[in-house]
Amino acid sequence: MAIPLGLGLPQTKQYAIGRDVPAVARAAEETGYRSLWVFERILFPEPQTQGLYGIPGLPWPDRYRSVADPLVTLALACAVTERARLGTSVLVAPLHIPFQLARTLASLDAASGGRMVAGIGTGWSRDEYLAAAVAPFQRRGAFLDELLDVFHAVWGADPVSYDGEFTTIAASEVGPKPARPIPVFLPASGPRPTRRLVDRADGWMPVASGPDKLAGQWREIQALAGERGRERPLRVTVRVNARYSTDPYTRDDRIPFQGSAEQIVEDLAAHAEVGVADEFLLDLQGTPRSADELSDVAAEVYAGARAAGV
């Protein structure tokens, strides 16, 4: 059976959000993409005080100079689609007030008829924390734990009440409720995040960086799940940060998912072969110059993947 494919919606600086998000969302659903996704970046430090992903010297891509709000983007996609799931990959937890985020996600789920997937992480940019975080960088893990508690409370039965380190909710009725329990996915890298994933999440959301690495990470997660007595299976959505080119990359050190549609499909097939992914999320928005071009590239990659049996 073919693995479902999802598509990242256009949020970066070359796109006009009000026009291009609905257009790409409709085209992706018609093409056959099963889910639509957004990511979160709120600013572009100038000059950069920290490398991309916290890696010293690694520059931030120019397209991060303007990234549309992820939840506004999903609302636009929700209004023009009927079947595709709507997901965040990922929201940076401490950039959001837990109660308000829980309500917004519940409203999107209710509006979409139960199509939301909440991918949540802790982020890495200290500049974003300084600008907008509601918890210090050093408390980001504890904040994420509390956010998951607040989700459970707000999405559950009334009356809702909660008393935590960052959030207090007096006994109240809170609505609308989600159409069904919203799945929560975590990226999880490292011992403590992996324990949180195994103990609390519905799914894992790794970034594809080679089939062997993906398989090795999954073996570690499965072993920990066995140790901690988890019986419910974890769903796996593998995020693919692709860099599309009309011409194939010919360098011997080509990074996975860089190059032509054929090369991207070859990398998808290699990652699919290890048997970990329940779904691939393809973020192709970086190099296309317009919504039409992004939709065309997405359709080309989709057709190639299906022809290759992915």
C-alpha cells in the first residue's frame, strides 16, 4: 500500500498568503496529498546571533525573513479543503499561551470536522524566546509538559480546571471542543524528549536525514517503549525538507532530498524501505518562485512517488 504524502503550505517570503495558501491547499488536495502542514518561525535576527538550529556558523536561509503565522495559514487552508488533515510541524510551545493555543487548535479541529494534528516542539532560537516566549529557555521542557496537560484539560469534559506553574484555569466551561481527540506529535531528540514522546504522545515527527539514521532512531524509541510498557502504537510522520531543482544534483556529497523530482523520489523510496514512516510530509516551498510553480512541483513529485510505489 502506498504511504500517504503530506505537503507543506506556502508561508515564506515569496508567497502572498491570502491568495497562495488557498490555491496551493486546493491543488494539493486535488492532486492526492492527504495532509497539509505549517511550520513556525517568528523572526529573522539581523545580525544573526545564533546559527540555524543552534549550529554555530550555519546561516539562516533568506526565506525565513518573512514566515506567515502557522495558525492563520491553517485557517485559510481549512476553509477551502474537505479531506486533507491539517497539521503543525511544529509549533514552538513556549511561544504560545497554553490555554489560548489549546482553544485555537480545538476551534480549528471543530471547524475542519476533526482534521487537526498538533505537532509541538520546544524550539532552539534564543532570539525567538527573548522576543515572544512565555517561559524561559531553560524551562522549555517543563513548559511543554504543562502544555500537554493543558491540552488534555481544555479538550476534555467540562468543567475545565488546571493549576500549574505557568497556567491557572478556574473551573469553567470551555468550548468549542475538538471534533475528536486531537493527535499530538513530538519531534523528540535526546533521552528526556524521547521519554516524553513514549509516555505522552500519539506520534513521532522526525526530520528525514538518511534511512539508516531514521531506522536507528526508531529502534531506540521502540526499545524505550517496551521498557516503559507502552502498548499503543506510535504513528510516524517523517518531515522531508526538500530543495527542488529542475536539474539533477550531480555532486557526490548530495544531501538527501536535494535535486530533481526524480532524486527526491529516490530518497523517499530509500526512506520508505526501512519501514518506519506511516506518512511523509514534503516541504517543497523553498525554491519555487510562485504558488503555481509550487503546485506543479508538488504534483510532479507526487506522481513520481506513486509511480515508484512509494
